[in-house]
Amino acid sequence: SPLFPNTYNDITPSYISSLTSPSLPFALSLLIQRHHTMGKRSALVQTLDRAHPYVCAGALGAVGLAHTLGYTNISDRFTSVSYPTPSQDGGVVYGQGWNDLCFVSFMICSIALFRSVYRATVLKTTASLLKLSRGSASKWLDCGWVGLYFVFSVSWAVSIFRNEPWFMDTKHFWIGYPHTMDYNFKTFYLTQLSFWLTNLGVFFIEAQRRDWWQFLVHHVVTIGLVYSSYVYQFHRVGAAILMILDVGDAVYYHVKMIKYARCETAATIAFGLFMAVWFVTRHVLYAFILYSIWFEFPRHLGIGYVASNGVVLSNAMWAGFSGALLALQGLLLFWFVMIVRLAVRVLRGGEATDETDGDEEEEEEEEEEEVPSVTMTTMKKEEDITSTSAPISTLKHVSSMETFYDSQGNLMKKDGADIRTASPPETKKSL
């Protein structure tokens, strides 16, 4: 099928266009709008942020209604992975097909709805209890749900993969290729793809980051790697990469939350832990996986290998995967340099401020935009009076908010009563 090509050569420009053409114009419009507004949330973005929980809840409700009415042949495609096949050892393995899109769409709606509910209840409540500023509270909401997901993801991955042979030996990434997936493996993999697609969507409606473009490239590359490794059944190496990257993300977002909670000592200690975890997982363990792709892959499979599922392991495929993983490592090195700069600043007695966060000055300006209505009314009255031909002495009475004069100098209000008397005392014109 067009979604699952048999060989790498089947991925032509027309094939890519068939997948991206329906959503590409809308995605580009969001991207351009986000860039041109310099991080300010446009009306369209705000509408999407408010409306998407209801859309997701409606979609999930429709699936539940179909199941209640007995249309399980439809609802099961959304609520569970498809294509079970008996294996030679008496178990059940799962294939690939169009119904996988149903499960992915169901999980996208579920994750997006969970994000909205968790932000509106737990995270907003904790932000209020901690008395966070508006800017810090917004970042607290953005980090809280993502950090919780990564903790869940790492725990889930370790629980189902810890007994796998490739968990500690990278050559098993390739031995026995093509590999099959059991229920837990396929559910994990498609859930990860759903999360990154959801995260790409909410990326346009959350607080602006200084490294916005780098983060966008990171999300797109990650989605491309997860999707392509699923299609070509490189599940093992894909799961290993997702697992080691999620460990660093789980620590990273919780360190930021500690910082927003103004626990400076705890944040400094947690930052040191995060820096060590980042280096080990994203530059040491990741290097072992790159080594396996560059050296163990040719040794156990080799270029030109034709798998039993019809996939031809060509030079183009190998170069595509290697290039994408190198690009991802380049982004990780870029962020690691920022982490080192931050560590140096802390050692010199500076503040541990994340350079990827938005400017605090911009956040303060946004807070100042919400001026009380009474103050705005007072300012408007003063502007109206100063724009008239009333004498300067009138302004003294205006500032006290006790006496008002109209443009002809007649007394309009004094001590709460409306009266009309003679003009106020004359003042020197020079004044």
C-alpha cells in the first residue's frame, strides 16, 4: 500500500506528496503565522488551543458509542492494535496496515485530551499553590504533562524490553531481521509515534522557545525516524533510541519544574544530575547505537540484502537512516553546548537560567497588558480632559478625583454632587 512501501525505491516525490498534501498547506500556514507573530499566539492558534479538547473528546465519545452499539469491528480498530497473526512458536505477532492509522488517531486524541485535563486540574492547582508568576505558570503547565509522559514511557519501555536480547547487546538489532512485534511492542511503538505527532501539534500553541526552529527540526526528524523504522521493521534499534532519549527528557523537564518552583538549591543539584544523564544517554549510549548502524549492520546484513518481507537494504536506505541520526546528534550536541555554558555560569556564581526559555521581559510585558478596568477608565478621563481647552489649574482638581470641570470651565462635580457654578479661578497664561 502507499503507506507501507515494499522497498526504499518506492518512496518517490509523488509518494511523499500523497501523504503530506492534505495537511501541508494548513501546517505551513500555522508555521508562517507562528514565525511572523514572533511567538505571540495568533487568533487561529488560540482558537485551536481552546477547541481541540472538545474535538478530541467528541472523537473518543464516537468510538465509545460505536462500541456500545455493538459495532466492535469498527471500535476495535481504534482501541487496539490490528493485524494479529499466529506465530510459529504458538504465540501471536502483529503485522502492519491501514488500520494502524485508526489506532494512532485514537491515541493522538487520547494524549491531547489527557494533556488538557491534566494541565487544567493538577498542574494549574499546583501552580496556584506555589504562587508562580504568569510566565512561570505557563511554562510549568507546558513542562508538567510532557515530563510525566516521559517518566511513563521510560518505565513502560524498561518493563517490556528488559529481558530482550538486544537490550544489552546491539548486534541483536540486526540478527534475525526482519523482526516481528508482539502486542506490547506494537502498542508501545505506535503510542510513541502518536505522542510525537501530538507534541508537534501542541508545539505551535505552547510558550515560545528561543530554540524554536531547532526544536521543530528535532520533532520532524524524530517522527520521520519512528515512522520509517516502523515501516521497515527496524523496531529494535528504534525502541532503543526512543528509550535512551526519553530518559534525558524525563529528567530535563522535571529539573525545569523545580527551577520554576523557585527551589534554587534543589534545582542546582538536579541540574548536575541532568547534565550527567544527558551526556551518558545522548552522547555515549547514542554513540554505541551509531557504531552498531555503521559497523554491525553491514556485518550481519549488508547492503543489498533482500529480506523475507521484500525490503531491499540499499545504500540509499542506509544513508537515509544514518544521515537522520547524525542530524539528530547534531541537534543534541547544539543543546549540550548550551548546557555546558549554563554549567559554567552557575560555577561562576551566576543564575541557572535555561537559555531555551522565552524572555522574561516579554512575559512581564504580557502581564502588564492586563490593566484593571478602573485604572483604564481613570486614564481615559484624564486624557479626555487634557485634550480640551480647560485651564491648567483644572488638572489639580482632576488628579484628586473630587472636582471636574467641563471644557468651558464650568464646575461639573464636587464631593459626589453635580452642580454648575461659575468658572474656577483664573490662572496666569504663562503657567
